[in-house]
Amino acid sequence: MHTSRRSSPVASPSARASTTRSRPKARQTVPGPPPHSSHGSLRSFNASVSSSTTAGATSRPTSASRSSGPRSSGVTAMALPSVSRRLRHPFPFAILAIALSLSTGVASAKLRVVASTPDVADMARQIGGDRVSVVTIANPRQDPHKVPVRPSFATRLHRADALVVQGLGLEHAFIPALIEGARNGNILPGAPGYIDASLYVKPLQVPSSQNRSQGELHPLGNPHFNLDPVQGKRMARAIAEGLERVDPSGADDYREGLERFTTLLDEKIEEWARLAEPLRGVKVVSYHNDLIYLANRYGLLQVGTIEIKPGIQPTPGHLENLLRLMKRENVKIIIREISYDPGVARSLAERTGARVVPLAVMAGGLGPEGYVDSIQANLEALVGAVAESGSP
């Protein structure tokens, strides 16, 4: 059975909606891009904002501190020097005055949160409840490494009070460029509004060296920790602390939201351990190298990947070698992450007698919305395929 996120016990009490709250002091903003910017116009948007500035302003701090937020382990690795340089220019006085007057007029509005992935978006909603308004950048069925950069996303980030990322470089293809286009100093890595969900995660598969011949490696470690619900608890903690940092007046609400969410996760983790017992010792092949946290949690044995190396598509020779390996190891389960072409996985299955199991690497990919429901859907799909395949 799937639990609807909206009816989940972690939803915040409706009574909280009527409570008047104070918000942090108004933040300086710069004009955003036109509301109907055409696709691919980030460059012109950047130029228009840069032309409205003059030299001589004091730059914002970007290092971790009690006032500027914890040290990031996500996009920080993908440095944004050009962003910092461009933010050193003061705003014209008239624009600043207008921005401040508008900001004070909406002091009681919800915290505007932009989330990089559906997983961290759902956690922010569950923890923040009525205090937050959350929009998501990545689509649940997309490859998180290949999310396109759209001007509309930069517009949202320009107006955001906080940006929540999954971290460890998962969003390297789109978040750095969007932050640069947004011109919002509050969401730069190290700033108060930059919330990195990987802060307390213990990364696996951290490469000892950076060699492009090894494929698209993540220097900070494998970023697909969201597939392990125990890591999900650590993500939630980082998000709650980040929301509290941006909106200190809501500290009690965020702490209560975190407690509700982690209590639910604790209950589900015990339930999922029983559900996933048939997965222990089962040999699998996946398309991409994104199963390490899931496999470690539930005892799956990953024999190989359809990709030659991370981000490198298979050659006929590689597939023949993988075919022989699957037959030798008696692999009966092929996990196809839903953003990848099903054709290769289907062909391997036909030649080996294995079953193809679709798996979502982001919440909502298999249909059910929300982080908890997505973990449930993934495990049910895997357990069902194991039962049908007769895997030992």
C-alpha cells in the first residue's frame, strides 16, 4: 500500500496557517529576468543584470560560519568565482529602495524555497509545513545529472529565500549555472540560504583520484544516497537546520516538523527491513552506478553496470562481456533507472532470462509522490521482480 504524502502523519497542523510570524530582515535583491524569457536566454539575462550595477560594493561572505551557514559539500566543489565577482557591485540607490519597500510589504509571506530534486523538495514541505512554499527544478523522471538549464529556473532562484540541494555534486549539470544566472547572494554556497542536504551524509565511493578515463566521477563521493532511508534521516536534519537558519522565528515549527518526519521514517525503516528481506544476497546489474547506498542497506549484490563507466554508454564489446558475466553469475535482475533507454536492458534480459525492474532515483519517478512513498514503490518493485524471477 502507498501512503499519500498529503495525508501523511507528517503533514503540519492546519492551525499553524493562521499564526502570524515575523520574517528575517528584508534582503537586497536585483531585478530578475523578464517573466517570459525564451529558452536558452540565461546569457542575455546575466548581461542585463550586470549592466545595472556599478563598482565599489562590499562582497558577501561565502565561507561557513555561524551566520552564513554550514560548509557545503555539494556545489561548493564546483566553485562559482564569477558569481562572487559580479556580486561585488552595489545596486543603484533607487533600485535598492524599491526592493526594500517591496520586501517589507510581504514580511508575513511564506518562505520561498527552491529545491533541486523532488526528494529534498518533499522533505522541505514535510518539515516546513505552512511556513514554506516549495518549487522543484528537476522532474522525477529525468536523469539528475542532465537536467536542462532554463531561464525560468533562474527567475525562481532570483526570488528565493532558500535553495535546497541534494549535494555531493549530484546537480553539477544545472545548479552552478542557475545560481550564476539568479544573481541572488543569499543562495550562494556558504550563504545562509544555501541548504545542502548532504551535510551529515557519510559518502561512499569517494574516488582517490580524478581521471577522466574513469568516466564522470563525483569527487565528493557517490551522490545517490537518497535511495537509502537511513541517509534520508540525515538529509532531513540538514534541511531542517537550514530552514531554521534562514527563518529563525520558525525554529519551533521546523524542529517539530523534523521530529514528525523522522518518527515516520523510523517506523517505515523497520517495516522496509522486513519487506526487503528477500533482496539479501540477490545479484543485480544496473544501468548506472547509483545503487551503492540502496544495495548496502538491503543486501543486494551489484555485479556490473550497463554503462562502461559512469556516464559512458556501452559498446557492443562491453555488452558481450556483461552478458557472459551475467550468465556465469546467474544474474536474474536488471535494474533500469527510469531515465535510461529501456532497449539495452530489454535486449540483455531476452538473452539471459533476467527480469528488468524499473527503479526511480528521484521521488515520484514510479508514480507515488513523496520521499516515503517512493522508497516504498522501489522496494515493492524489486521484491516483486525477485519473487517472479526465482532468484536465490
